[in-house]
Amino acid sequence: MAKVIEEPEFEADREGRAIALIVHLSDNPQMVAEALLAARQGCIDTRGNEEKCRAALVIDGGSANIPETRHDFELAVRLIYTAWRTWNAARPQFAGLQPRLFLAAPASAALALGWLLGHKMRAVPHPYQKFEVGEPCTSS
């Protein structure tokens, strides 16, 4: 269904004050590369804050969409939530950093993840924007 990539090819910002959860569950072939670039360069989240990421976890479903069955949907959401919690538990050095969510998935998955991940996670809307005059931080 989806592959968990704990150490993606990612040039982290050592001074970054955030960590990225990148979830790709839709037909958007450039999503992961664009999100990793935005996480490294720093882009604006839904609260208007621009942060660079020190590390990233990628959950990549490839170009396939989530099947429309309740069982598959619950399995996908459970996989993402468990992978994120496990990844964080294994990296206590990132505990004080701001989690940021880069998401390409059906709205139902976004709502479920929002409820499960809680109020600490900050979504980064696509297209990813830098703070300076709304400049895009990726080229698509």
C-alpha cells in the first residue's frame, strides 16, 4: 500500500527547527521531491511560519490512490500514524522541533490524520511558498 522511508535522500538543515512528515497517497509523481525540497528550503505553514526541517519521514504510496474501502482507508491511516510515532520515539533528539505535514492524499485521510496527529502538527499547504513576497520554493 505505501512504503515507509525513514532516511530519504534529504539534505537536512542542521539548524532547522522543524521535522517533516511527508505523506504521498495520490497520483502526484513530483510530490515527494517537491516536499523534500520545501522542507529543506523552508516554506510557510498554515500558521504563517516559515521553518526549515532538520529531518524527514516519507510515507510514499507511489502514484496509486488509496482504495475506496473502509478497511483499506483505516489501514493506510493506521500505517501513517504508527510509522510517525515509531519514527519519533526512535529519535528523541527531535522532540523539541515543530512537526510539519506535507500531504497529498484524499480529504478523508487528511481529516483522520489531523485528528490523530493533534494540535502540534502544522500543515504546509501546496503549492509551497516562501515568506518573501509569496515566492514559490519549488519549481513545478
